[in-house]
Amino acid sequence: MSNKVTSNKREVWIRGNRRAFSAVLLPVLLVFAASGFVLTPWAGELHLAWRLMAGVIAGFSLVVISSLLYWIFRPLLAYQDGELLVYLNPPHVIKIPIELVEVFFAGQSDSFMPNPRAHRSEDQLSESRNIVIRLAERATEYHQRKVKPIFGQWEDGYIVVRGTWIEPISKETFRFLNRSLVAAHRSQTEESNLDSQSDLQVDEDQE
């Protein structure tokens, strides 16, 4: 991980868990291949109902495959042009001015995945370690947004990125995020100072 922050190139801060997405992708690819085979002449003479069912399954599988490929190559958090890019409500990207982002820290909540250790009758969900983003109190227009519950939540000025579908979280993850945030804040301050100096110089030249 690098803490270099540029103003015009997108810096990926958090990626999705590619291993998890790939693990789901493999069986879906097999289902798509099997249903696609049923639609070919090599499957022999089959009843129309079987072919219709295979077509429906193939179409559904293709949608799931496209969605998984999207998340394999799509970040969840990124930085560009002085803004934090949040990808928790696909296909939309929510942009937050980086000066309104205060800190990243660890949290915990339901993972929205079944808990294999729980009794079935309890219908209990497992827990996941999350990334929590605290926004400034003055950023009232960013205190609430609609996001996909499986990926996180966004309420009262706190953004929760659920750990179920992101790359493994460790202490180094939070060190990287907060160092990157400090670097981004510093970059914005320097750019603001340069703009102020430039405006001042223009005013002096006009005088």
C-alpha cells in the first residue's frame, strides 16, 4: 500500500474481497455453462419446457456473473480530485469532499451472512469487522445516504463499509487509510494556500 496522493488520478483505498467474489463466481459459471449446453444442439432432443428453464437459468446466471465481475474490478473506497469516492450503492458513486472526512476506525456488526455455528431455529447472522468513516458534523448534507445493506450503511454522519465483501481488514488497513487521509488533507491545504497566493499576486499586479 502506498500513501502517495495525487489530485487527478484515482487512488484505490479499499478493494472488494476478490477471493470471496471469485469463490461465488466459479459455481455460477458452471451453472451458466451447463444451462447453455442444454440450449445447444449437442444436448439432443429435449422437451421445450427444459429448454425454456435452461434459458431462464442461463439469463439469471449471466446477470450474476456480470455483477460479480463488476465487484471484482471495482473498488469500494477511492480518492480522486480532493474527493472520497464511495461505491456502496452500485452503479452510483457518491463523492464526498475529503476535508469533510475526519477519521477511519474499526467497527463490528451483522455480516448479512448466515452463521454456520448458530442453531438454525435462531436464524442468527454472523458478525463482521467493518470500516467506519466519521464525517464532520458540519457536513449535514452528507450525513445520510441510501446504500446497499449487504455492503454497509450510512447514517448520522457515519459510513459503515461492511467487512464481509472487502479485502481482509487488519491494523495496517486502518494505518494506511488514516495516513492516506492525512496526506489528502495536507494536499488540499497546500493547493488552497497556492490558490490564495495566486489570487493575492493577481490583486497586487492589478494595483
